[in-house]
Amino acid sequence: MKIEIKHRFTGFIIISGNYKSIKECLEQNRGANLWGANLWGANLRGANLRGANLWGANLWGAKNYQDSHEVFIETVRMQKVEVFTESEWSAIAQITVHRLCWDSIKKRFPNVVPHIFKILADAGFNEWLKHWEEINK
């Protein structure tokens, strides 16, 4: 299928081609500058976006992003600095710099991370909170 990823403000085509899925498109264009890309409604399950510049990307409605550190970083960046406490910023830094897996996050930040995920859920990105609740049943 033909996939075009456009800049959300200018409509400029950033990536265009025939791919099986958006995931395949993003993986084959790893490292692409997706600044301002409109990824609204994209299914990002298992997509490796390491190195992608997602600054300013429209991620609203994206799905299955709970394992993507890049989406986490960009979603946190979209929030006002003051919505997170110092201890939450510390956890965010360790998660992003060390690319922590869910088991490590659960062990290191059992009391801080749920609030971070609640803030992101309130901003429209609830998959981290849903996944957190599932692994803590």
C-alpha cells in the first residue's frame, strides 16, 4: 500500500512509498527526520524508532506505542515542565537514558511511574498506564 507521512503543519511529504504497514515504513526509514510528522492513528506496535527525530510529531491517536522509548520521550516533551515533580523527572531521565525495560521500571520506580503515566494518560496517551496496570495485577 502507498504510505505518505506528511508534516502536520505544512503538508510537505516527509516519506512516501509502498510498504506493508506504517511500522515497515518507519523501520525502513529509521533515522529519518520526522520532525512535525503526522502519525495520527498509526499502529506503532514493535516499531523500532530509535534515532528518529519525532520532535513536534503529531502522535495523537497512535496505537501500541507502550514499548517505544522514542514515543515516550516525545510525549513527555509535549508536557509542561511543571506537571512533573523532581522525582518524576529523575525517573523519566533514567528510563530514557538507560532504555529501561518494563521489569526494571517496575522494580526501580513502583511509586513514581504510575503518576507519570497518569499525567500522560490525561494528555491522551493512556497505553503506558494501561500496560502498567496490567503488569501490576
